[in-house]
Amino acid sequence: METIPRVKYIKRRLYVDAVKPYINKNVIKVFVGQRRVGKSYLMYQIIDEIRTMQPDAHIIYISKELHEFAEIRDYNDLYTFVKNRSEKHEKTYLFIDEIQDIISFEKALRSLQAEGTFDIYCTGSNANMLSAELATLLSGRYIEIKILGLSYIEFLEFHQLENVSESLQKYLKYGGLPYLINLKLNDHVVYDYLKSIYLTILYKDILKKYNIRNTDFLERLVEFLADNTGSLISAKKISDYLKNQKINISHVNVLNYLTYLVSAFFIFQVKRSEIGGKKIFEVGEKYYFEDLGLRHSIIGFRQNDIGKIMENVVFLHLIISGWEVTVGKSNGNEVDFVCKKAGEKLYVQVAYLLVDEATRNREFGNLLAIKDNYPKMVVSMDEFSGNSFEGIQIRNLKDFLSTYIQ
């Protein structure tokens, strides 16, 4: 049995429950997500689940972040390493952390899976690379499980906080990277740590991986996205903005850089869809950060941005709750989020405060204009929650984040 790190952790039940049905099934389990969201720790939790079911389970563990596995450089090294440590005809559970650092890893996985005695789990930090390689050789033989930072529910559990307004403010300000439980929650300490994560993603997962030299442009692009969180954006809009900053760059390069940021799980790109139809608009989309703390480490936490921050955190919670999300458009009206899951729909509007008639008319009016019977909801910072207006639910942000949205 391989030496597996013994670590303390708080179980992330949402993800453990998502993986459990695939244990001992002949599909490769791939955990993907941004750096430091807890993919390695989820791997340890699955190992313990297997040990609970089968105390004498034969487990091989490889982490490309540890020097002891530096000899595994390509698929031949990986295959040889695993075969030398597995028993013939015996079930072997194989765990590989940061598998994208192994050249042509998918060739080894295909061979090992074909032998039928390996139950394989791996993690990765680059969406494009993983999906391209796996889809080419392993189509239909793997399941991808996206790992995100802590939900608000997990944040309260990890930090042992009561569900009060002060706790919500900390979540909005510092985000949901799990390691924050080891730090004092103040601006100086947290943002220094988050800035280091941001720079690692920027330099290791993007600049180095894609051989990019225009560092200044990439940093300016990230700042632009942070300033325009939740706004409709096009490559032309970004290009025009940069020209005003005396930076000339083509639309194609802008699109490439945006793709790199999405692939590193740093931002989400959210397309617009036609409400009541199937059309997905190709021009103009919104971008949200996968971790709000990382956003704030770049441009600071600004109270004037509360509307953008709320929209970002509502989007994240919908994704964590398992919804597919687009931005809705119909007859010139926009609905912040059109959510789909298992044949159901949910429409969500986000507003800071429903303080005046004009705001209420806009937020509720856009939803009332949708002529179907799917649930509709407005999320705001107003204290009242649980009321409704002409069938539209009204939810306070803290209450909205306190349960997974079914």
C-alpha cells in the first residue's frame, strides 16, 4: 500500500456524495477546479470512504506536487510505476493528483482502465487540456466533477461561525478558499495569501502553460473583468478599452486570453440565451470570478461594488447547487440568470435593495414578462424574506445562500 498523507479535514459532503455512486465503477473520476479549492483534500476523503468500505483496499497514491514522484514524467513512467506497485488480478484504487503535469497521461489511463482491475481517480487544474486529452482517447469512459470553493453553508461550518450578517460579510469579502481557516480573517493577512494564489494561477497556469509574453496585457484584462463583473462584455469592448489605455491588441488575442482564464478555472464565462427559445447568443457574455476573495485581492473590496459582488455570489451558489446557468434575454429585457436542471427551470433576478418603485418595477417586471409557470425569484439585501409578489419569491441574500437551491 502506498504512503498516503494523513491530514485532518472537514468533510465536503456535497462532493463526496457526488462521487460515491461512481466508486468501483469502471469510469475514470476526474476532479477539476481552480488551484487551492480542495481537490487534493477531496481525494483524501474518497480514499477514507473506500477504506471504510474495504479496510484492506490496495491503494496507489501519486501527487505531482511532491518531489518523490518527480520521476513520473510521461505516460510510460506512469504506467510502469503503477504496474510495479499493483498486484495481478487484484482490485487496485489509483489516485493521481495534478495529472496534467504528466505528458500524455491519457494513454496510460486508457491502458490501465482497459485492464479492468483499476478504479481510477485524478485531479487537474486546466479545463482545456484535460477535456481535450480525455475526450480524444477516453470518450464515454470518464466522469468530470467540478470542485468549487466553499459555499456559504460550508464557509460557516469551516470557520465555525453563526449564520448572521457579520458572517455573510466575511464570506462576501474573503471568498471561499478552504485554506483560509488557517489564517486570521483580516484584510492584510487574507489578501496577501490570495494575491499569491492569483499570481500562481497567472504565471504557472496561464503564462507558462501557453507561452505568453504579454504579461501586462493579461493583468490589465483581469483588472478590466474585475471592474466589470456581471456586465455584458464583448472582445471588441475590451479591445476598445485597451486602445484607450494605449494598448493595441486584436479581438482574436482578446478571445484567446479570455479562454485561458476560463480554462484555469479563474473566471466563468456565461452566455446569453433567448428566453422561450433555444438560441444562444454568440456575441456578448458575462464573466464572474470563481472566487470573490481573489477578485478583491486584485482591485480591493469596494462597498460601491456590492451589486456586482451579490450577482457573482448568487451565480456561484446556483452553480454549486447544480444548475446550468445562462443570462436571459427577451424582447429587450434581461433576466440575470436562467437556470436549468433535470428538465426544470428557475429565473433569478439580483438587486441590492428594493427601495423604490422604479427598482421594483424593473426587477419584478422583467420576470412577470416571462409567460411560463416556472419558479421566479428576486434576491436582495432587504431584511424581509419569504414573501412573494404576484407569484415571484422574494429572498434575502443570506437566506438564499443558506440552503442549496433545489
